[in-house]
Amino acid sequence: MGRVKVNLTLDAEVAETARALGLNMSRLAEAAIAEATKAERNRLWREENRAANAAYAEELAREGLPLAGFRTF
């Protein structure tokens, strides 16, 4: 996928310091947004699947691990 231009508003001191240090603000912003997107996607998945995960945990607590009788360790 290609790149797209967006406008961001940053604290002036933060931008000035990053520029002085030679940091690539676009790449830093992209990495931070990608990480935040991943975290939010994971949070939403956990929320959407909370009931199924709870049901599975209850089943494991009640019945044990599937195929546990076949374990050799």
C-alpha cells in the first residue's frame, strides 16, 4: 500500500526538539499510530469475544484439558 499525506498538530517544543535531533517525525508518528491501532484492535477483539473465552475457561475448569488422558508427561 502506498503512502498518504495527513496533517498532524504537535506541541511546538516537541516538534522543535525532534527536528533538532534529526528524527523523522512522519515515521515516528506512523509507528505510534500503528501500535495504537494494534492495541485497540486487540482490545476490541477481547471485548467482543469475552463471553466465548469465559465459557471456554469454565469448560476447562469443569472438564479439564481435552485429550489430557493421552498426555505422556
